[in-house]
Amino acid sequence: MARAAEATVARPGAASATRARVGKTMIAGYFSPDLARAVKLLAAERGVTVQALIGEGLDHVLMASGKSARGER
């Protein structure tokens, strides 16, 4: 019975993560471990999320192609 009670305890931040994803679509790719590590380190240095860095990078690609930045960070 203790296990059933433990299974129902929500992780901290789980509900807010779900709300943050409402209306969004994942964009994903496979990259080298070195690139992944560099992006994670940069995010930590800047005090932002990896998702924020990816959004910033995609905005730069869009603007370089003459498209409007979306500002999703």
C-alpha cells in the first residue's frame, strides 16, 4: 500500500512543465556528445535553459533567411 501512495506523489515542477508545453511542438535532433556538453555548459553559464539557447539559435537562423524571429525562449 505504501508503494501506491508513493506513486501518486507528483514530482516538483511536473505540473508547470506540462503547462509550459501546452500548444507547443517538440523539435529535436541528434548531435555529438561534445556539442551537447558545450550547449549545456553555455546554458549554465548564462543561467538559462538549453531550450532558451535553442530558441535563440533558431531565431538567428530564421533572421539570416529573411524570416521573422519568433522569440520563443
